[in-house]
Amino acid sequence: MLALSIFLGLLLLIAGFLCVPVVLDAAYHDKFTARVRWLFWTWPLVPKPEKKKKKKPKKEKKKTEDKPEDEKKEDNGPKEPGVLQRFYQYRGIGGFTELLGRTVRALRQFGRLVCFSLTIRYFRLYLVVVKGDDPHALAEAYGKTCAAVFPSLSWLSTHMRLRRSRINIHPDFTGWEGKQLVCETEVSMIPLVLLAALLLLVLRLAVRVVLRFFLGARKPKPSAPAQPSDLPPSKAGETDTNQIPNEERIA
């Protein structure tokens, strides 16, 4: 009983740690930077910290002895077809397309779970549109930029949880500010949800794709041949003349 309580306590402790979200901080200020935070640890992704390279001593290459040509693999006769070849032989192209469709559906469901588990805590975009001295071209570029940014932000808020966003896009008709781009975001995910989604993906692929593949590689059982039908039974009150003795026929 004590061992069971200790095991359950450790399991709850691990589940509690996995419920703490992992946070990705990404920003662009003349250069791109990104880091991952979880609990008290921080791992920089871009730019990567430089590691000191240690010089390894050169190892002398050992001379390999030439093997005699007489040692060759013996042929054991014709090889049996592999699993992939047998599946193609019994199921054809239709079997592969069916497995591909099942795989795509499983990956699509996994992507939906991952997108639902993501949370965009903060998103900020500051963009100054510059297009030379032509105000007409600048207005067109500003309209195209807004038409690309705001629908994308709407899609993000529809498929993910977006807590706070700040978008500032304006054209520079004076030419004093110059082209500027500042982007900052903070995305979080709960590791326990990601592990559950991965487990569901593995189970779906194992049952719907892998098992189906190995079952399809088996040789189908031959159908039983059709047996000839017996003669139809004689109707009630009728007798077969061939079975009547000759004496009775004469009488």
C-alpha cells in the first residue's frame, strides 16, 4: 500500500509539472531572436550560444586487410516477396491510396489538437510602409499590406486562443521615418496536452494504418467452389416410373 501511494504521488507530481506551460518568446528588431522558457529554465534558440570547439587528437587509420574474392555469399534460391510487395500484389494502388487518406486524416486531427492547445499571449506588430516618392503606389502598397495582415490575424484568433494583440500599420508619406518592422509574440503550450495528442496520433496510426497494412499483406483466402445442385425433390403424390417394378407396370 505504501509503494502504491508513493507511485501515485510521483505520478501526480509529474502531471503537475507537465501542466506548467512552455512559453516561446520570439521577436524581430533588425534581427530575429527566440527563446524557450519553462519553470525556472530558459533556452535560447536564435541566436545559438557559441560553443568552444575542442581540438580532437588525430587518430591513425588502421589498415584494413583485403578479403579474398573467394568468400562470397551463397545464393539461397529465390527470395520471398517483401511485405510492401505483397501488399501491392493483393491490394493494388487502391490500398495505398486508402492508407494515405487514413494517415492524412490522423495528421489533420493531430494538427487541430495542437492548434487548439496553443495560446498566443501577446502579439505586437509595428510596420511602416514605404514606397518611394509616389503617393499612389504607397497607398496601393498600404492597402495590400492591410489586406494581408488583418485577415491573417483574424484566422489566428479563430483557430487559436489570442489574448492580446496590438497592430500598428501606417504609410510614410513624408519619408522621414523610413521602413520599419517590429514584431513580438509570446506563445504558450501545456506539455500534457501535447503528449496526449501525440499518444492519440500514435494509436490512430497503429490501428488504422499499420495494422491495416499488415492485414492487407496477407494472402486472401480462396472462396469455396460452387457445388452442383441436387435434383429437385419430387412432388407429393408423384412416383418415379423408373423405380416401379415391371410387374406392376403390366398390371
